[in-house]
Amino acid sequence: MRFATYTAGGKSYYGAVTEKGMIALSPEFPQWPTLYSAMAAQGLETLAEAANGKSVTHSDFVYEMVLPDAPRILCVGVNFPDRNAEYKDGSALPKYMSLFPRFASGFTGHDRPLIRPPENHTLDYEGEVAIVIGREGRRIKAENAYDHIAALTLCNEGTIRDWVRHAKFNVTQGKNWDRSGAMGPWLVPFRNAAQLDEARIITRVNGEVRQDDYLKRMLFPVREEIAYISTFMTLQPGDVIVTGTPTGAGARFDPPRYLKPGDVVEIEVDGIGLLRNGVEDEA
């Protein structure tokens, strides 16, 4: 079962994704006006039960960012061995993970364009897996971390590269341009460790493979991410952790290969799906 946020007939819905279209679920759950509120109430299983046996309600629809009202999105930076080497600064592998916030307004949905702003054209791609927390926890032990995951999705953690160096110690500016990234197309319920431990992430630009790696090679695996983050903050249902991108982003080529209007970026992970976005200049 897959769950998405979408627009049809000028109205916003969330529902279950089928091969023939969407089964709208939001009208049945007024207490959960958004997919995020259903996640925060630990309602994913209830949604799955409600979708069973129902007919498609929308075959003409547009995907939106899967959790457009998610208030807390944390991203893990420089989380693959080769990514650290890409910086060419001679630094050793980090002792602790790098973290930064992203806001939902910085993401669009599947098959929607990433927006390149007029102020700067260094729009870059970063293919990643994102996890959605389903069970509250503080100081979670790594061996118990997977018990706190409710769902998985994909993320293009799009970045305006020149703007991540506007200050000495943060990258927030370059990571939060409106609709510079994408998240979706849907949530896939988390069922077993293999969904993450064996996950291979591939990013293509115009059909060319740019990133190709396995999550098990991350410097800080998902279990450690949950353990570390929950040390300083209580993780709550609906929180999103974007887990890190492999080597091969456009900035690391010589010369850099930034995204431009007309490009198409695809991020694919078996068992989760494929997230596809074009690129447009801001109107």
C-alpha cells in the first residue's frame, strides 16, 4: 500500500495509490485533514484498512509534496565515504554527523518542476531516501531505532550551491529555496530492515546515471541517525529524516554540471519507487 498527497479538480486530497489512480481517503477522516496529521496520529494502518476493497476516485490528478505540512524535516549531510572526499579539503571522516533543517515549502511533488531562481543558477540534485517517524522516542538505542519508523519515501534534496557558502557555519540558505527540491511520490509503509539495509539508490539526469550507491555504505546508518538525533530532541510521529546522498552531485564535476531548464532528474530505489522532476526557471 502506498499513500500520497495530491490535487484533483482544484482540491487537495490524500489517499492510496493504485495502478489505475487514487483512492481518496481524506474525506473519510475529517479528524486527519492531511496525510501528516494521519501520520502524527499513527494512523497509517487505519488508512490501509480503509482503502481495502475501495474503487478509484481520481484518475486525473497531480502529485504534491507527500507531507506538505510537515513541520520538522532534518537532513543528514556528507554521509557517504566518497562524499567526504569530494570536498578535497583533506579532512578526516567526521566523528559526528552533520545536520541541517529543511522546510516543506522547499519541496514540490513527483512530476512537478524543480524551480531555478533568477538570483542564482547553481541548482543541484541530491538523491536520497527519507524516513518518516511513526513512534515517539527520546534517547532511542540504535538497535531499537527501526521500531520507530513508520514509512519511507524519496527525496531530491535540491540545493542552490552558491548559497550554502553565504555564512561560515550553516547551509540553510542554499537548502530552502521554494520548490528547489522534491519529496515523494508517496509513502511506503516500513515493514522490515531489508527495505533500508539492502536499498540501492540511483539518480539519473536526462537518463545518465549520476549517483549509484547502497545505503549500507553510509558513514552514519539510519539506525545511528535516529539514535543520535533523538539524543537531543524527542522524535515525534510525522518527523522526517532525509538520510544522505551518495557521491555524484553536479557540483562535484569539473566543470560543475548544474541543472538547467528542460533537464529531467529521476531518483529510484527498489521497493520505494521512482521520483521524477523536470526543471524550470522561476516565472
